Amino acid sequence: MIGFNKPYLTGNETKYITDAVASGKISGNGKYTQMCQNFFKNQYGFGKCLLTTSCTDALEMAAILIDIQPDDEVIMPSYTFVSTANAFVLRGAKIIFADSNPRNPNIDTSKIESLVTSRTKAIIPVHYAGIACDMDSIMDIAARYNLFVIEDAAQAVDSFYTGKDGKKKALGSIGHLAAFSFHETKNIISGEGGMLVVNDLQFADRAEIIWEKGTNRAAFFRGEVDKYGWVDIGSSFLPSEVIAAFLWAQIECLDEIQNKRKQIWNQYYNGFKNRSNNFKLPEIPAYATNNAHMFYLVFDSLEKRTACLDRLKSNGVNAVFHYLSLHKSSFYTLKYLGNDLPMSDLYSDTLLRLPMYYELSENDIKFILDAVKNE
């Protein structure tokens, strides 16, 4: 059986966890937390970085920071994971779903402006498969209507966008805020884990307070105040040092991991590019880089995808489809009063994800290529 995902261990995870435990400091915001946060800030030009226990937590912190109130509206793609929406629904927001791009599952930026109303508070672009959304267009709309932009960069570590000004920027460094995931299915992992990036520094101090359960505890430990107390709302969003120590071992091998994943992605792409008229391959816009988070195929129909899934399963290959349109979910369908979203539904019905992980061998990929054959 070729599994869909296999977490990759670099070899130093348990060493650093043991070190963290031996230090006597295994609650959050210790040595390894600081090392991880400083790496991302320095490597990618991010603003303030705060590790979280999940990307979901990072999104929930973002919703608090921009002061989402009941009936505020937030624009995001329907083709995304439930956490993208749930973080804002928890604060009482109304979700305004936008359709996906015909070229890839990212939000169709040409649809956004028509969805803006006097109650719109934010736009949440999701960088699907680590491929950049058209951020110039999104930031331009946000500037004209005084909106916040929160990048859902869950899949987008070490991926970049080149703007119209020719400058190459890391995904997660462009919006006012951004959220990353280090779930075991991502390029670098900590089992569960995430990170909030605060690029608009008006939010920096409050983000740390929310992160520390609504207290100014972090400032106290830096010696900036002589005592700490409850100063705002918040929750226990920060991870333990055990999680951060695991992540640090992954960060140390980021280049190696990325190079291997890109080799696998290219082997898939080159193996498929002249093979079938039944599906389309991923399309990378000129302004985007590919971080090889996933490899997917988009079939001509639900029936053809189902046939391929069945064929792969019968050959011992665990491939999967991905999101179901959130506007058609059992939770939100009665709340959604917008237009049809045909591209989002198309990706729900026809997109197929293939196994993608560090230890996938060339022979495994050849086997998968042969199993995905023309009817």
C-alpha cells in the first residue's frame, strides 16, 4: 500500500525534545519557540511571529485582532478548509463566499469587488497548494475599501509571490496578518501546530497578549513590566516547548525537504504532461513559485475522478479528493444567500490529490503514474 501521507522525521526531533524537557522549561514561549519564531521573521521578512497550537488557532487570533463583530462580513473562497471560515463565524461574522479561479483553486480575484459591502471587514485569500493568489489585486481592493487582508497560508511555507513591482515576497508577508500550519500533512511539521504572522505592527502588542491568555505575561518575563495580569480577552494559543522543539528539527532541514518534494512534484508533472486528455495538471501562474506542497489532477468529470480513485485503490494507492464547497455544507447551506459558485463545485467534484511525502520513491511514483492511465 502506498499511503497518501507519511510524516518525515529528520532525526533530531527526539534529541531536541529531550533537551527541552531537560531544561525544565516545557511550557510555551521558551528557547525553541523563540528560535522558530526568529527563523521565520529573519528568513522571510515577516513581522511579529507567534507559534500557535494550530493554524486554526492562528486564524482565530486574527479574527480577534481585527475586532470581528456580529454581522461583519468576511470574503473568502468556498473551496477551502472549514477553519478558514469557522474562525470568523465564532466571532459572529457573516461569511461571503467567492468562487475559485478557472486556472487553479485559488480565489477568483475578479469576483471579489462585487462582493464588498459597507459591512465588509476583511478578505481571506487562501494560497491553495502553496500557490500564491493574485495578491496585488487583493491588496488593491483592500486599500480602496479600507479592508484587512489575512492570508491563509496554511499550505504555503517557503512559497513566494512576485508583484507588479518585480519584488519577490514570501507568502504570509503581504497581508496585514497571516496564518501557517505545521500539521503532519504539511511540508514541515510538528504534528499539530501553526503560526500567526503579524505584518501590521499596530496589532503586535495585542497579539502577544491574546496569545498569552489575555495577559501581559510575555512582557513581564522580558522585564518590561513589574507584574502581569488580565488585560484583554485571549486564550491558550501558544504551543509547548515539546512542539516547538520538534518543529525546530524540521526547520533545520527545510531546504533538504523542499528540494526532495520538488523533485517528486516534477517527476509527477513530467510523467503526466503528455499522457491524458482526461485531466488537467496544476497550473502555476507566472507570479507564483511552487513549494511542492501537493500534486493534484483535475478531471473532466466526477465520474472520471471516481474511476481513477477506484483504480488507484485497487492497485494499493491511497489517493484522495479534497474540499467540499463550504457554501453547500450542512452547516452553512441555509445561511448562504449568494450566487452559484461553479468553479468551487467543479474542484469539489473533480480534483484528485496524489500521495506526496518525502520518502516517496521514484519506483512508487512510476507505479502511480502507470496506475493513472487513460480509459
